[in-house]
Amino acid sequence: MIRIDALWLAVEPIDMRAGTERLLARVVQVFGAAQSHHAYLFANARHTRIKLLIHDGFGVWCAARRLNQGRFVWPAVQAGATGAQLTQAQFDALVLGLPWQRLEDLRAITRI
């Protein structure tokens, strides 16, 4: 399979009609460069669709996912914020539609 060493989330929405070339240009614009074995995650404005761009060292892979109900949990666009790094657990939760930003808080039960 494809090795992924780092996962990055682009905060600003992108048009889901974008193909690999346009997504790659956005990666360079937002993150400075597309690093080998890094994956970059994008969402549309309504957060119902995501695209994942992976640079495997030889070329790029593009995958898409769409929710028929609900929305992906996505950070709000803030001034100066363009992207964030995700852990594998956060990525797994995000693509399932779970509250990935609160994973650390959910690991321990502190109130009954």
C-alpha cells in the first residue's frame, strides 16, 4: 500500500471539481511544497465532501469521499490559518464524521 508519514488538513474549502493538478497547486500554495509520503485533505464549503491527495514519491493519488447525510467535522477558517497536521487517529475519526478535534478529551472519563 501507499506509505503515509504525515497527514495535513487544508482549512479553506476547495471546489470539488478540482482534479489532481489543481489540488497539487493548492498544496504548494498552502503548504509550500508537496512532500513525499505526505497526504493532504481538502473539503468543499458545505463539508459534505472531501478529497485526499497523496504524494507517494513517484506521483500523486487522489481519493474522494461524500456523505449523504451530515457533515464532516471541519475547523473554522480563521485569519492566518491555512492548514493543520493530523494524527492517524484524528484522520480516521474525521473521515468517519466523528469529533476528531476532541479525541484526547474522549480518552478518559472524568465525570459520571
